[in-house]
Amino acid sequence: MKARVTIMLKDGVLDPQGEAIRHALGSLGHQGVNGVRQGKIIELELDETDPETARTEVTRMCEGLLANTVIEKYSVEIG
């Protein structure tokens, strides 16, 4: 079973990398981009076959290692 975790900075947390991307896009002539937030996607290949058990386990992974829950939010897709 596959799991996909999307991790983004929480609203209100400064995103210097996103701001650098926004600035670079403007420098390359891409106008009208008013904000950029960057994040990361982690794909996991799991042995688990039960979707709810997999979601619970991946959530534990996010809380324990994959996401810094003080400044980041995450979502889990199981499929």
C-alpha cells in the first residue's frame, strides 16, 4: 500500500524559501505571483493492507519524525 504525506509550513510561519522562489519568478518575467509557499511530499511504500491501520501508522510517523508539528502541518493520503 502507498501513502503520500504532504507537509507545509503552517499559516503565519515565514517561508523564506517560498519568498525566494516568488522573487526569482518575478526576475524571470513571471508577473502576478503574489505569494509562494513551498513544502515537501514524502511517498511511503507500506506492507500494511488495511487503509485505516496504515493511516494511523503514517500519522504516528508524521508526529514522531516526518513533520515538525510546531511549525508544519501535514496531510496523509492512503491509496
